[in-house]
Amino acid sequence: MNLDQDIVTVRPEVTTATIQELPNYLGISEQTAGATGISMNVVVIPPGSKAKPHFHNGFETAIYLLKGSVETRYGKNLEKSVENQAGDFIFIPEGVPHQPINLSSTETAIAIVSRNDPNEQESVQVYEPYAGG
């Protein structure tokens, strides 16, 4: 039991830039809350937008799609694909290249993203399909 720790509240009001090139509301991380084994953020995929292909080196990702319809291309050369709707939970194993794409040209997609990485962006690596992957 730890009786001396404080509960931390993070209330982000502006988005931050990410390696994936999607707006991100920085929530829980080592930087914001002193987390040591987890991060949790809100990711926004604007209408008709997609993330830069990437993978998370050494860390798993859990996603809850709050709003919208998203196709995620993944795997070697992003040859596989899965479509998800609001209310879906999504698990991405560590090291799996992926690229989420908002399927709507008019509606924003919004997701809560959590990783077992307290330094949220430090494990993100750009993935270049067809470049040896």
C-alpha cells in the first residue's frame, strides 16, 4: 500500500503533434503524471485523414474507438486490413506496423489509446512499407 502518493488529474485543452502526424490530447504519461508503466491519450483522426505508417517498438497498444469508422492497414507492407466502428476495442501487439485511416470524409474519428509505455511517443517508429518490411 502506498499512502503518500497523490492522485493526478490531467485535463488537456490543446492537441500535441505526434510522430504519427495525428492530433493527440496528451493524457497520462511519465511526463504528465509520473506514470512508470502506462500511457493513455485521446487521438483524433480528422475526416479523410490517416496516420503515418508506424509501429511501437517493444510495447503493446490498446484502443477504444469512441467515435467514427476506421480502417487499420497493418502487417508486412500494410497488406492486411481491419475495419472498426465506434464501441470496438482494438489490440495491436508490439512491433506490428499499422496505419489507421478515417473512413469518413465528413466525420472525425476519436479514440482512447493506451500503451504499456509511460513515454508515449518515444517507442513510436516510422514504418516504410516496401522498404525491407
